[in-house]
Amino acid sequence: MRKSTGKASAQSRNSSEDPALSTAEAARYLGGMHVKTLATLARTRQIEFVQSAPGGPLKFRRSALNAYLERHTTRPSCHSNW
């Protein structure tokens, strides 16, 4: 019987806590962004992605999508001139 390593267990936990979404799922998560726009953002390294093999499908972790949204979402200023 093979012994499980801590690294594999931690990786499994990370995958279940922060699943990799397909390009279509990630585009929907980002508010309906077009999949080609998302692919361009990945290709230009503006958003993190994972890929199991060169030329394979792109996958996006929810944490990477949230980080992108955080960087590209404007918030109302608390010092507005209302």
C-alpha cells in the first residue's frame, strides 16, 4: 500500500476549496464576459490560469477570478461630493 503524502493531500484540499473552472464557467462567473476576451486576458497574463498540458484547455481558479475582479472593479469613493 502506498503512503499518501502531505503535498498530495494539501493539493486535493486546495482543488476542492478552489475548484478550476472551464473558460465558459469562468466567463459567466466574471459577469458574462465573452470567452474570447477571457482567453485573451489569460494569454496576455492579465489573469492567472492553469493548463494541464501545452495546448490543453485553460482552467481558472475562483481565487484568480476574484483577484482579477478586485483589481478591475471600481468602488464608490467614501469622499464623494454628494
